[in-house]
Amino acid sequence: DKEKTARVIADVIKEDYDKVLKILQQENLSQVEFGIKGKKLSLEQRQEIEKHNLPGLGFKPILTRHYPNKNFASSLIGISLYDEELHNLTGRFGIELTFEKYLQGKNGFRRYQQDKDGYILPQVEVIEEKSSDGATVKLTIDRTIQESLEIALKNLADNENVKAKEAWGAVMEAKTGRIVAWSDYPNFDPNILDIKSYENKGSQFTYEPGSTMKTFTVAAAIEEGVYNGKESFYSGPFYVGSENGKPIRLNSSQNSTATITNAMNINYGDITYDYGFDVSSNVMIGELLSKKLDPEIFHDYLYKLGFFKAVDTDNIPENTGVDLWNYPLEKITNGFGQGSTVTMLQLLQAYSSVVTDGTMVKPYFVEEIIAADGEEVLYEGSTKTIGKPFKESTALQVRDMLRSVVKSGSAMRFDIDEIEVIGKTGTAQMVVDGAYSPNQYIFSSALSFPYNDPEYIVYYAYKANYGHNINESAKHINELVKKVVSTYGLRDKYDDKV
């Protein structure tokens, strides 16, 4: 009954009925197949076909990788699919691809002669080679924290007061570089293969980071001995001029190349540099880079901190960003995170230098690789120190300033009862069709805790329209921070000595 068979198959594999019937009606063929849609059926699809008791159908089993956690660090883990030529699972992207040589097992075989009924002919040699399993790659990801991050990023998109178009984030051990959570949204379920992008947003998406970069501008000035937080400056419009290729502040807009203002064009009047950092003043950065810190020295620090070059960790794919450093204006805007582009992976690495003792560590994702026997350790992840961009005294001063930002400055929405958080927020205009968009921005925050001895860094960023409720977005990240605190039993640490 070719018509009935065609109806059942067409319905299950979502193929055109006439096309399936035409395949079945081919003459002089003992066997037919149904193309791409007839391959890689799910178990449910096979069972649906079989319940109709259609004669003459056969199924050929293939290997598939099952991902029980579904939308779980999927852009990091990637996928493995069956290769019909190799007759094996092969990684297509992510950890599945980059650690293919470890994960790939080896097929076995059994070769013999048989009669027409399938019985092995007696006294004929049977040649057999056993299969071997691939190794186990164990990641540093903590399932509890990962799930909390996934929920937080999804909530940024689902919250009617935020409506993030995309979001990405991570949680890292500040002193070791171990990544315990890493995700982006929207992501995908590798079991369904509804993949719209193979991009690992945390390492491959480059963007202007906004004011989270001010932390490093101020840290460089402190390290160079040119920062006086109690000194005052005028926070009104900064008219950018040039002298010998370096930026200067002009008294008026006449002959200026651009005007730098604070967010929402707020003029705080005469304020101290410390207060300028608290309220995330762009003009403060302009003052710092035109009168205190040589921009070229600051530029050197950006490279010391690992920007514009590969982090090169665990073979994950990454982009390095663009170093935009040609004109005096760019040498100031880089100080508050507009112009050059970076990645989240680079930012995590750089922030490890200011929330510890000045030592910068490389983020890593692979805990260990264990041979198929379950005993031999083929590779073991470890902390890798990249350098020490700042003295401990510099890092301590920066941490105090970051605590002030959360306690009484522009990041007060992250001040929670459970733990003392330090941090810096960022807001960067997005480039759309070659020009800065008036309403599309990237919002981000770099948080660390406990304040007096940071153990973890939480970083996240998202795309959304300007003017949304940032307090609503913060509450989802605060829930993530609380989960980290409770999971690892963190508490504020103080010296018991009087």
C-alpha cells in the first residue's frame, strides 16, 4: 500500500506527500531512501512510523550525542554530529570541536563469512577489533551557578521593563581564573539543532565596553603616581583640542574637534576626581588623560592588560578586538570605553588584576581530561599568571573606589545585604549602519565580592534600548550574585584584630 505508506512517512518526516510517493513508485529498484529528511530521525519519529505496521521498511541506527541539560552553556560546549563518511561522531564547533582529538573514540569491527541465513560459516576465521572510547573532558563549569546565570540572562530578555535583545555573561574565580559559569542568550538546544549562530559571544563578539574601562584608566593613573582623588576639576562640557598630537581641553567649542559630556549631559560643577569616578564622569577621564596621565602610557597599559590580543585559553575560538588609536579624541574616548572594541573574555582577564593583589590571571574552562580507563589524567587545568600590571597598593585603592561606586555612586543598584559588592557599570552606544545609534546601547557591569578579599567576578552585558529600567535588570543579576554567595558560603572578611 504505497499511498498509505507515503502518507505516514510524509507526515512524520515533514516531507511533501507526492515526493515521498514518487520515491516509493520507482520501478526496478529493490531499495529506496528518503533523502536528508529521512535521516537522523528521533526515536519518537521511528516509533510513530512503526506503530502503523507498514511492511518493507527498515531503519539503520546511527550514533547521536545526547545533551540532557539542553540549553546549558551550549555556545561553549558546541555540538557533535554523526559523520556519514567517517561513520562516527565528530565535533562541529565549541569544546566538541576543539577537543575532538581527545573526545573521539575509535570504531571496532568484526569480520567473518556467513551463509544466506546469517549463520557464521564454521572453521572460517573471525577477525575482530574492539572499539575504544574517547577521553572525558571535564569543564570548570558549576552546574548550580551556570543554571542561575542562564536564568538571569533569559530574564533580562523576558522582563517587560528591560527587553534585552541579546545578553551574555560569566562568573569567574578572581584569583584562579576558573570559569564557573559562561553563557549567552538567546542560546540553543543542541538536541534540536535550531542553531542560528555558531558564535561564542563571550569570546568572539567584540564591542565597545563603555565605562567599565574607566577602572583601568584610573588604575593606570594611580600606578603612575599622577592620580589625586581629592583634587577638583570642572565637570562641564569638555571641548577637545589638539597640541602636538595629544588631546587638550579648550575653553570653548571654537576650534574644538568634539565635545565630551557626562551621561545625560549632567554638569556636576566643580567635583573631585574620586567623586567623578563615583558618578562615572566622562569629563573626569578627559581631564585625567589631557592633564595627568600621558595617553600613550595609558595605551601601553591596555596592552599589558591583554586587550587587542588573543587570551588564548583552552583553544576556544576568539576575536581580539580593534585598537582605535589615531586621533586625540580617540585617545580620550578609549579611557571611557568608546572607540576600541574588546571581548568579555579579555575584560574578565583584565579585571582579575584590580580585584586581587594586582596579578592578572588567564580565564580557563577545562578542569581536566581523563583517559577512557577513568584513571589516567591526560591534562589538568591550572591557574596561569599573565603578569602583574599593578602594585598591590594600586589594586587596593581601586577596590576601595569600586566599593564607593556601589555604596554611593552609579552602581548602587548592586548594593545588597548578603555581601559587600564592588563594581563598575558601563553604557556604550552601539554602532548601527556605520553610525552611533541614538537609542541602541550595550549595558554592562563588572562586579566582584567580597569587597575586602574578592573571590569571584561576575560580568554581564546586554543590548537594549536606552531609557529602560536598569534597576529591573540589576535585580536579576543580584539573584545570581546571591546564588554564588550561598553556594560557596562566602562572607565579608575582616581582620579580627582591634
